[in-house]
Amino acid sequence: MAPSAWGPERTLGCRFVAEVHDGATLRKALLEIACDFSFTWIAETRLLFDALEPRRFAELHHNPTALLSELTDDDLTRALTPVYLERLERVQGRLVRDRGAETWWSERSGPRDLLVAYFSAEFGLDESLPIYSGGLGVLAGDYLKAASELGLPLVGIGLFYRRGYFRQRLDADDRQVEHYPLTDTSRLPLQLVPMAPVVELADDDGNLVPVRLAVWRVRVGRASLYLIDTHVEGNPDWAVTDTLYGGDRANRLRQELLLGVGGVRVLRRLGLEPTVFHLNEGHSAFLQLERLRELVEEQGLSADEGLERLRSSTVFTTHTPVPAGNEVFDPELVRLSLGGVVERCGLAWEDFVTLGKVETSDSGFGLTPFALRTSEHANAVSELHGAVSREMWHGLWPERRVDEVPITSITNGVHQRTWISAELGKLLGDTDPHFDRAKDLAAGDLWEAHRSAKERLLEFMVTTRGEPLLDPDVLTIGFARRFATYKRAGLLFSDPERFARLLTDPGRPIQVLVAGKAHPADEGGKDVIQQVVEFAREREAAGRVVFLEDYEMTLARRLVQGVDLWLNTPRRPFEASGTSGMKAALNGVLNCSILDGWWAEAYSPACGFAIEGGVADGATEEEQDEADAAALYAVLDGQVLPAYYERDDAGVPQRWIELMRESIAELGPRFGTARMASEYVERLYLPAHEGALRVASRVG
């Protein structure tokens, strides 16, 4: 097969078998569905596999390919009921329509030679492919799904982590314990691409060692994702792509080099020539050095001309003001792997290092400054985050006013079809949700759909986490996200006496579901998990606070569909976006949040609740936490509980339903990946594509 045949034009997936009449033909039909991650956004698809062996499917982390490998043809034959076959036919028909439909891009008649290469350190497509840790990865996965639906000419580049991020459990002392099960590639819908490009990486003694790369292709509807893997016979005994964000600083640097330098080399071997390179956070920034090397060595440009060329065609998205998301390395560590490449690019080492600094006095080499200095097009991920980023990186453009710093904002979105509940999806449209219909839904119908999703969540907790069955009539609050300390998971529990009164109010009780992982090195985050679990065990909690171990995408989907209230309490302004709240909003789950990230621009009293604990400038973190906690309790007591527990004669909370309708109708379409992706196209990709052509014609 020619290298170019692995490109986006050949990603429409398998053809479905015409007839299913026994276990063997059912297996073939189900494998054809499972071979493409477009199965993740058709609600009935999961039910096809869940109906075969629900408990085992859950144990296999909802991996359809793995489940089919364990079932015999006789097992599958027993599933062939008329109801099952009707569901299978509906799913097949939907996939066929999706793959053959006209797309936004084809109807728009954009430039035919546009191709975007989208680089990200993690991609969250589904729980069964555990190469993500949190919001950055899930956002990247949702973005690929939107690219498929819109028909965007876009290819994804990432790393294949054999042991993923980590699976979480709690020990006898309620401390988080990490374990890293090995992912079996034979039980995933991955295609090994016939190539083995090489990247030179420094060993611990500073010697450059050639590392051969295996490349896996993942189908995501019309889009393709290519994952780089160093588990190749003959390679050094380094676990470079073993775990996401794992290892010491030397290994982290090797991962960044594989993603950036290796990613460009993979694209070249595929025969793909992207006209726009999109860096999703700074982890892939070294791709710019590889591109510069190509321009200097292969096209004869000077270093300055090469930098101008690559800048014009690069889009960089910064995702967080938190240091952990803005990698900084010791320049001498970088020199071990890249010193020779920098010299071949015609750059003095000192000039290269300067590209990775904000101030010349900075001691480290920062990937975010390097990405910003080598990208003409840059954006933050919400309006507020845009303002924060322009202030934060003003030092790169000291001659400009802060509001003139060239970092715009495109607010994140979520892939609605992945996250909307089956019950609500049926009310809003059998194929694609029409969110404006929410305003016309009968209160009883909307409430029944939500109640059904809630009951499924509570039953899911019983069957997969061994929790007791909670009361579906009680206001249920969800808090689920990474346990980074700035997200303040403990804020709700900071006044135990007041919180206990809310929990056990006989007329207006609440129950709280908490989930999330702390980074393995984040002892502060682990402390918060331990405190939450210990509180849940106390008598005052009365069985109404539950910590759900091993937070992943399947649990996340159940939570954003089934709780009543979604709580978010970051320390402003560190929440750059906050996409979990968007997923809740489109399901009619009301947000109660600090006015940070997306909620700062989305909030209206007509669709949710704001926590505003304002204090004077210069307040300490402790003073801000205290004020925000007091505001949170006041909002729960004075706004949330009255709206939820006020019922009509039919037992329906009419005020709550009005808020749900507004949340679905107004926030559902506004904060979707289709809007987000189209903004990237119009505001960044097309200007980058056209600008790159102009620069190329001028400088060669």
C-alpha cells in the first residue's frame, strides 16, 4: 500500500455485512462497528455490546474489541433476538448515513489543499483507549470527533502509552494508589502502519541513540489519529512511551521530542504535507525545530527565513496558566538531544535557548514561550483565559500594551453526541440533537428523561463500584475532575457543621458524588482525596457522600448525564475552560460554579448558579477560600435547594425545569465542538494556510 493511502481520504471505515444470521456473522458485524471510534458517539452502539455480557463489558473498561475476543460464536448466537437485530440495524444505518453524508467543509468549498496536523500529548476518545488523563485529552478526542463530522481535512498525532495514565484505587488509609496495567494492542481497534521512522534521543550519558518508532493508526470516522510507540525490538531499554506524563525529567523530554520531532517524521513517511500545524499545548513544540531543520537543510533557506515560514503556518493553543501545563526544562538537558540539530539549523545555541525564555534572565527552556515565539497564530480557551494569557505572556511582547498581545481566545466545546444521554437525545432528535427543542418540551417529559438517566447512574454505582443504592428523590451534586489543588475539591466540606446540616435537612437533603484522580506526584491532591473519603465515612455524612474510585470517561458520562447539579469551585482565574460543566449543561444538569473559565461567559441566572465570594484585591488564598465557601453554602441554601424541592401537584419542580430548558437550549449548541472547530477554521486555520502560501512565495 502506498504511504499516501494511509491519509485522511481513506478513513471512512468498513462496509457492513448484508445479513446477520448466526454468531459468526454477528461477530463480523460487531467488529466492523468496533473498528472505528465513531461508535463512541452513537448512543445505541454501547447498548449493543453491553447487552452481550454487561458485567464483563464493564470489567474490560467497555472495550468492544476485547469483549468480542472473549465471546464464542455460540455466545453471540444467543444474543440474536428480534429486538437485538433491530438495534443492530439502526446502528449500522446511522453509521452508513454518517459516513456518506455531505459535510460542513465540503459544502463550504474551502481550499482543497488545506490539511491540518493536530498534535496533542493525550487523546481521550473512549475509556477503552487509556491514553488521556483529563480535560486536555478529552478535549482533543472530542475535537477529532468534530473534525470527522464536519469533514475537516485534519490528522491527529499523539503517543501510544502502553500503560496509559493510571488506574486508581484507595488503600486501607484512604490514600490513592496508582497501578498501571499493560494495554494489549491485539484487543484494541488499532492498525499498525508499515513504517519505522527514527528519532535520535540522548541516553543518560549524553550519547545520541537512534530510536525506531512503531506507528498505530486509529480510525475516528473521517479523521485519522496516528500514535507513536517506542516498544520496538532493538530499541534501548527505555520505557519512553510507557506511561502518560511518567518518568523523570529526562524521560519527559524524550516524550516531548518523540511527539514533536517524531510526529513530523511520521507525517512525511505517510506522504502527508500539512499546510497548517496546530500545537494543542506546548508538549509538541519541538516539531518546530524539526520543521526548521527541513527548511534549512532540504530547501536551502536561512534560519531566519525558515522561522518566518514555519511561524506563518502554525497555530498554538495554550490551555492553562498552571505551571504543570507549561513545561520547562534545563537547557543542558535539551542540548544533549538537540544541540547538533540546532547547529544544523544555522542557529547559535544561545539564540535557540532565548526562544524558550520570557526574560533573558530565565534559567529554564520553556515550551510555551518557544511555541508562542514560533507561532503566528495563538489562542487561549475561553474569554477570561485569553485575558489571563495576554497578561501572563506579556513579557514576550514588552513593546505592546497587554491588550495588544497576539493571543486571541476560542472557547472550548464538547462533542454533544458523545456526552448527551440516550433519554434526552430521543427527546431532542433521534439522529442529531436539536437543542432549541428543549424550550418546547413538556415539563413531565423532560423530568422523566432526567430521572431515568439519574436512576441509571445510581444503578451503575451499585454494579460497578459496589456502592449502596442512593435515593433518586434527593438532590444529587456531582463534583468530578482532576484533583489539582487549585480546583479546591474540599471547598464544599470546609465547614463540616454547616455542610452536615445541608446533608441531613429532613425536608431538603442533598447527596454528593465525588470522583477524580490526583497526579501521582501531587501529595496535596492526594491529601484532599483522603479528606473527602474520611468525611464520607463520618456519621454526619449519613451515607450521602460517596467517593467513586477510578474516574474515567464512562463514569464521567454517567455523572454529567445523571446528577442534578454540577459543582465547580476553582480558585479564579486558574480554570482556563472547564469542559465538564459544558457536558453537564447540555444534559440539563445545572451548573453551580465560580465565575471562572467558560462559566464566566456562559452564566446567566436563567440557566444556572454563580458562586461569587468576592474579596478585596490582595486577599490571601485562605481569605478567598473562606469567602468562596461562604458564598457556596449561601447559594445552595438560598437558591439551589428551594428551586429543586418546590414541586407541583405532579411532583415536578417547575422552576428547576425552566432552568434545565434554558441550559440545554442556550448552552448546548453554544459550547459544542462544531462551533469551536468552525471558529478555528475561520479565525486561525484559513489565515495560517493563506499566510503560509504568501510567505512561501516571497521567501522560497
